Amino acid sequence: MKSIKKTMLVLVLLATGLASFPASGVRADSVQFSDIPANHWAKGGIDSAVKKGIVVGYPSGLFMPNANVSRAEFIKMIVTATGQTVESTEGKWYEGYVNAAEQAKLYATSDFTNSELEWNAKITRKEMARIAARATGLETKEDDKWMYLAAKTGLISGLGSGKLGEKENTTRAQAVVTVERVLTVKGGGKLPIDKYAVGSAELVWHKTNIFTVMPEIMTTGDPVKDLNAADLWKEDRMKITSKDGLYSAELDELLVIDLADKNDPNLAQIPPLSTLKWKNTYDNSPDGIGISEKYLNSYLLYSKSHVNFNNDTTRYSPTGYFEATFSGLNNDDYNSFAKGNLNVQALVFQKIPFDLPMIILPKSGWVNDRGIIVTIRVPSYSGYYLLRNEILKIAGPNRQRK
């Protein structure tokens, strides 16, 4: 009976391309797949995984790199690759691997129900990222942080232009490459990082990419603490309600764009730079200076927000304009600023001041004299009703930049 079950298990694994030995008796290190050309983006990872016995191709000589992977299939890959002890069971083919994964804390029952239906479901890229991150020893109690941890470590790359594809199904090629990356990290190696994917994952995690895009400014002043500086962001303070309960607004995202990076994927979210100006005076006139090539060594901070309700326009500004305030970087040379030297942050507008919730921050020229603070506030006409939420307070670079 056991030999029959073992034979059936082998047939299942061969059919899914997951057996730990090559099909048809072909040596793993000599397998060539007709659907994996020499220039295929995942060829190196696929070849390596096949040699290690983590995965095999189909009897027809195909690898089927774009076929989807189930949760059970990916668990089998990662458990096999990381050398977990798998005990045989009398149940489904994957149960031994699931048990091993649970023992190794690669899977938790809070992820999804431990049932045949759930294990046979296609695994999403987010679910794959979570398992891969756990396999390298990463931990978090925040479910929306797994993709950020995986991207920041290099376990996960984007699908182009920073796209994460969190809810998209994982392909065999993606799964195999991710497993190979896990092994690289566990072996002490370093992986290339897709900074656009990290930025997108940071936005998913806590609605800003400020730490990914401008890390040299968003610093604690301590290199060790900077590894986790993004944890200082207080997402729960991005919504504010007035003391009398008559006004409520919310910062949906604080999006940061590196204007020096022409490939920054978030440039598509703002009007063409040729139509934007920065305000070099402190009046309400429509005068300003166009954001030309001269000013591209800067960051653009875009507050995406909405007003939930304003039930008293005599106390609170009726405009829908609502933005985060970024403070702490200063320059007293106002004359130079007025003459067109962007030496400190400035308002950005298109036609008239305050028609866009944006500021431009040069990468140099300012002085950090009191740390960096990011806040939102109730737009009250009277100081009596004024209320601020501090989202972040951080030391910032303790030097003048030139």
C-alpha cells in the first residue's frame, strides 16, 4: 500500500513539475527546456533550482515558466530548498511539507485556513513574499509590511515601473527565482535591490515613500537605527478631526518624487514639470519660477488627501486643499531665494498659489537646525480651534548641505 501511495505522489509531483528529481531519468544538471531561451530573465534561477532538485520540468521537455503556482507547490519548493525535515503522512501529498513549514514558522494558520481548498489555491505575490521573508528570518506583526521587507531585502522585485502586483498570481519562474534569492540571503549573500519596488511597497505599508526616496534626509542620525527608521512613521496620525468634531480630513499619501531621476515611476502622477512653478516670494501673486533643468536636483513632495467633512465653514477653511507640512530645513538667505536660488523648500503651483498640494525641496543649500517634523493640521481661522497631528519627528542630517 505504501509503495502505491509513493508512486502516486511521484506522479503528482511530476505532473506539477515539483518532483525533487528529474523526469524521465534525465540528469538535473543537463536538462534544457525548450521554452526557456538563453536570454530568459529567470534562466539562471531555473537552472540552479533544477540542479539542486528543488523543481523539475514537465516530461514534455517544457518548464512552463508562466504557469501559476499553488500555495502547496510553493511551500514544497521552499521547504525542499531550505532543507527542512519532511515526515511522510497518510494524507495529501503536500501535508508533510505544510507540517514542516509550520514547524519552521514559514506558515501560520492566521495566513489562511489549513485546508485542501486553500492549499490548492494559486499563491499571490504577496503571499510568496511573506513566506520568503520569513524564510530569511524577517518578522513583523503588520501584514501590509511583508512586501516592503521582501523588496528591501531584494527577495522581491517589481514588475516594471515599481509595480508590485501584490494580488497577482505567482508564476513558476517567479517562484523559482524567489526561492533562489532566499538561499542567497541565508548564505550571507547580498541581492540587488529594486528601489522602485521598495518605494511602492513602502507606500502600501504606511502611505508614504519618503524613507525610500530621500534616505539621506530622513535619517535618525544613527546608522544602526536608520535600518528601521521607516518604523517611526505614525500612519494612525494621518487622519485628523477637529476638537469640536465639525471638521475631518485625511492625508491619503505623502508621495515623494526624485526630480533628478527621469525614470521615477511617480512622475506620471503629477502634471508635466514644464507647467509647474515654484514660489520664490511670500505673497499671493501668481508670480513664480518654472521648474526647469536647473532645479531638478530636488525632491517634490505631493500630499494626496481629502476632506471627510466640514460642517462649519465659519471656523474652518472651505477649500478642499489639505496637505502635510514638512519643516526643519531652513535658510536665512531670503535675497538669494527671491533671485531664483532654490536653497530651501518652496511652494509648487500650476496657475495660482495653492492650486496644488506640493512643495519642492532642494537636495542641498539648507541647514537642519532643529530636526525634521511632518505634521497635518486642522485649517481653522482661529487659534482656539487649531489642532495638529505630528506624523513624524526625526533628527535629520546634522549638517549644512552645499
